[in-house]
Amino acid sequence: MNKKLLALSTAALLVLPLISLAVFNPGNPPNTNPNLTVIGIIDLIIGFIWPVIVILIIILFTVAAFLFFSAQGDPEKVAQARLAFIWGVAGTVVIFLAWSIPFIVKNALGV
């Protein structure tokens, strides 16, 4: 009985979006900007996110430096600070690689 109730409620929840959107009329399509392309949208997103990422990188390395200064020779704290610095460098490398992918794709496609 419990499995039947569970199956019935799951089926009802899966069908609910179809029922609720069955009579939906979205209206006329919005005015489009012919100058806006997928590449343009990607450039806008990267242009917005890039300064935020640079600020986060600066904060990360500042925290790692603070950990080094506050370690005061304690081997465990120095190891933690070294690990924070290594992860910061690794994250920075990954971010730069991810940032360069759209440019590589654009150059490969000739856009």
C-alpha cells in the first residue's frame, strides 16, 4: 500500500508541471537585439566576473600571508599556511585556464 501511494504521488508530481503549463500563452516574442550574440553574452559575463575573481584571489593570498605571519614557527600552522598558499596558486592557475578557454574557442572559430 505504501509503495503504491509513493508511486502515485511521484507520478502526480511529475505530471503537475505539464498540467499547469497546458494553457500557458507566452504572448508575442520580445524585441530582440540583433547585435547580441552568444559570444557577446559570454564576454559580458566574463567582464563582470573577472574583477570579482581577481579580488577573491587577492583576499586568498592575503589570508595565506596572515596565516604565515601568525604561525610563529608552529610546524602545524606553517603547514596549514603552506597548504593555503599552494591551493591558492592551484586555484589561480585553474581560473586563468578557465578564463582563457573562451578566447581560445573564439580564435579557433575565427570569431
